[in-house]
Amino acid sequence: MNGEYQAPEGTTQDTLMAEPLHIRRYESKDKLAVRRLHDYALNEVGAHLGSGPWDEDLDEIEDVYLNSGGEFLVGVLNGEIVAMGALMKLTPEKAELKRMRVRPGLQGRGYGQAMLDALHRRAAELGYSRLRLDTTVQQRAAQRLYLENGYGETGRGVIGPFDCIFYERKLLG
């Protein structure tokens, strides 16, 4: 996966990234940094349950995502992983967007959008025509990101102790 995200023309200054985010495929050496980013980002929004079977996919990224028709991308800034996101194959036509995280303190700078754009491109390359995802009701920034990118709410429910919103989007092209 190559690199630098370029903001589209007409993007306002507050949505521009201070520095370009290099987005690449997950490598096994990233395991600890990915786990730390995951824990930190979820703790910041009060959506972390601590360690448990719900996070086992992060111990098996190669098998769960990379070797199973999906993808796992990381965003690197100044040599550190500050963003991540994944695609998990559900059917030959549909994947689930998973593990979207941006380091708190760097949110609101376009890094989440850059990661989402990269995942949309990769999903199209893998032949997916639909993406689904879920997010907790307290993750309002994530909800805005998904709505602004053509995701429609398909329902609400509870996952563990969290009230969640379910979204889906058809990929173009």
C-alpha cells in the first residue's frame, strides 16, 4: 500500500493534516504498537472493556485479516503508528470495517478520513461492493465520519455493555 494522503481540493484548513500520514499494510513488528493504540483510543472515549476474548483478533491479525481476504492498515507519523483500520471478509461481496482508531490528540486532523479512504480503495481492490460497521453511541466523531462518507444507519443494538449503531455503505465503481 503506498502512501501519502492528499486532501481534496476545497478542504478547509481545520480538516487538513499537519503532516502527511503514511499508510501501509500491517507487519508483525507492529503488533505491540497496534495494541497500545487500540487500548488508548478506546479508553479515551470510555468504550474499552479491558483485555478479553473480544480483542483476540488483535493477537491474530495475519490470520483474521490478511490471510482471510481482508486487510489491516496502519498510519505512521514520524515513525509511530498513530492510526489503524481493518477490513474483515464476511462474504465475497461484503466486508466489515473494523478497528478504526486514531490516536487521541491527533483526531480532527484528517487522519481518520485518510485511513477510511485507504480502506475504501482497498475494499474495492478486493472486490467488495458493500461495507458494514458498528460504533458505540458515545463515539460521536466516528458517527460523523461515517455519515459524511455515505454510510447509512441500519439499526441499533447492544454489544456487551455498549449501545451501538450499525451502518452500511455500498461501494461505488
